[in-house]
Amino acid sequence: MLLELLNRDLRLHYDALLLPFLFALVMAGLYPFNPELPIFGPVLGFVFAAFLPLIIHLREHHAGSLAELVGLPVARHQIVQARMVEGFLLPTLLLILSNLVIALITRTWPSMPPADLMRFLGWALFWCFGFFLPFVLRWDGMGLAAAFGILFTLGTALSLTQFLPPQIHFGIWNVIQKIVVHFGTHTHQHTLLLLTLFALSFHLATRALAARDL
């Protein structure tokens, strides 16, 4: 049934799915003209692709087909599973295709991305998809706005620490720096942390969709 749900999304939302891929592939194709540009294009396309499962859900909501989707003979957690698979599959597929385009142009086999970039992509996937998923599945567009509001509030709170006494301000950032350095140097713990956060996102998203009366 998971494949049927993925096929349904591809059939109904192929136009939304194509845009980030076209953007990233065009940017990758500009490699001969600006060698610094391709990494920006695929990475930004990766971020766009991470939002695609959320966009698909919002399109279902606005088109009035969400009730039809939920009414299919599938459990709601299977719908969330489809969204999670899309959240991982679409950005990964986009990066692979972008690197193949660059490899064909340069006629060199693409090397593995550096560890720092892989960590960045992992967190980008969580913050652009995993964090938003429970909010969007529960409250649609209002949930998206609420999640953005939470992130904005957190960012604002961190920036306002500069107005605190210096010992408190630097103490907060020293703790954050130590956490980042710790997980940056302990790859297995970093991977386990991300997997735990995605598992929590899946659990909350499943409960969020189950709580809706559609």
C-alpha cells in the first residue's frame, strides 16, 4: 500500500515535484560557467525538496482531497509513513541526479561529500521537514505558520542573549558550542540523535493525523 500512496502522490502532484528538480539540475548544468554555483543549486534544491511532502499535504487540503486520502483503506500511520519516505527519498534523489549532471559535464566521478556537509544536510532535512510535519498534518497552513513562529521565536531569543550580562551571554553560547563540537566529533552519537528526532517526528505526526476528524 505504501507504493500505491507514493504512486498516487506522483500522479496528482507531479508538477509540484518537478520544480525543485528542474531548478537544481539547471544550476548544476551551469558548472562550466561558475564552479561555485553548482553546490549552491543542489543544496538549495535539497532544501526545497525537503518541503515537498508538506506542500503535497497542503495541496491535498486546499483541493479538498485530503478527506478522500484519509478515507482510503489504509491506516493513517501508513499515510505518515509515505510522507516520511518522500521526505528522505526526494531530497536524496535530487542530490544524486545533480551530482550525475555535474559528473557528465566535468567527466569526473563525483567524490563523497565532506562530513560537515553531510551533517548540514541531515539537520536541514530535519528542520525543513521533520520539525514541521506534525504541525502541518494537524493544522495544515496554520500549523506551518505556527512552526515557523516557533523557529523565529527561538532564533530571536538566541539573538537577544547579546543584551544579557556578558557572563550569561557567553555562557549560553559556550554551552551551545560544546554541544555542537561534541556531536560533530562523535559521528555515531550525532547519527543516533538525528534518528531519534525523526522517530519522534514520526510518532507526533502519526498522533497529529489521527487526532483529526476528516
